[in-house]
Amino acid sequence: MSRSKITRFVERLDKIGIKVTLMGNFPWIYLSTINGKPVTEKRDANHGYNIAFEGTKPGHPAYKFTDIHKTFVLIRKYVTTNQE
């Protein structure tokens, strides 16, 4: 069984020293913290920063990232803010 895209995303960030915490409200997946700092921005949702959603219909991808580029821009912002 292969790991999900979400699991690989979190594991790869962890390997480069970036700890992220996710939370979910089916079918949305939110970025909750980056290196222990709460994410305050909201995107594509009322409750947090949406990074992906879970497929709800047969034949659709299990998980789909909403905009991975914007997600990495936000992660970079939080990582550089924590280093200063």
C-alpha cells in the first residue's frame, strides 16, 4: 500500500527540519502549525489555511492539493520569520 500524498508531504518537510501540523474537517485539510507557530491566515475556507481536500467520489484522487505553490510561499514565510 502506498503512502498518501499528504503523508509524503509532511514527511519530506520533516526531513528538511520543518515541522507541520495538519487538521481536517472532511473533506478539507488545513495547515494548523508550522514549526510550532499557529497559522493565522485563511485560504479557500472559513476555518483555516486549506492546503488540500480529500476526494469524495469514486474515481477521483484520494487527496488533491489546492495550490502547492501558495502553500510553500506560506511555509517559507513562517520558517524565515521564526529564524529572525
